[in-house]
Amino acid sequence: MSLIKNANIFTFEGITPELIEAAVQRRVFIPLTQIDLVTRGFVPPVEGTESLVRITQNIVEVCIREDQKIIPSSFVKEELKKEVEKFSVAHGFTPSKKTIKDIRNYVVTEIAAEALFKTKYIRSIFDFDQNILIIDQSSANKSQ
């Protein structure tokens, strides 16, 4: 297994290992709840350890974990159609755009409670000798 699959390289100034450690401690990963659609935060870069930052000589490694619920839009559309129909039958008129939006939010919340989720890990390495940051992401836009 390789450490970095897709390297996006950036330069940096004014960052220290201490600043990285302080920033990482403020954004620790918290698992998804029933109503969350996505959550992200820092996890230990080395499994089996508790430290959120790995420092070796002048290299600092961190890892972000992102959990995102998988909710197919086609499923949301079908459920929304059913709920709008129920509303129309119960109230005798077609709901307004605002009401349909509210119904859609309700449907997504209900689906999210039971949805599966996918997990993604993003590894980053700070090289303080070269002042470069290497982020393992498939595109530079996602790295920023």
C-alpha cells in the first residue's frame, strides 16, 4: 500500500508543528448522527495510536476522515412525490413551492436516519525542510 496516491503539492510559510497540533485538536472527528449528512474531522494518521499528529524529524503528518451519507437523488424524488401526493389528498390542494421544499427537507431527514455512508481519508504531510504541503487528493480543487 502506498502512502500517497495523488499528490497535490503546495508551498507554505509561517506554519509551525505547534500551530498544526493546536488546529487539529480543535477539529477532532465526530461520528455521524442520524440527522447528519456529512461530517469531517481529524483522526490519528497511524492506526492504533491516539495522537492526531505524527511528527518525525521535520515532517508532520495529519489525516482527515470524512463520512458522507449516500442518498440517491432518484430515491428522494420518489419519496417526495409520495409525500406531496399525501399532502394534496389530505389538504385538498397542491402544496406551494415553499411547502414542497419543506416536505423535501423532511424526506431527506427521514431517509438520512437509515442511510448508509461512505468513508474517505485525506492524508496530508507537511515538510518543514522544504516548506511544502503534500495532500493526497484526486484534484487540486478538492485539496483547497
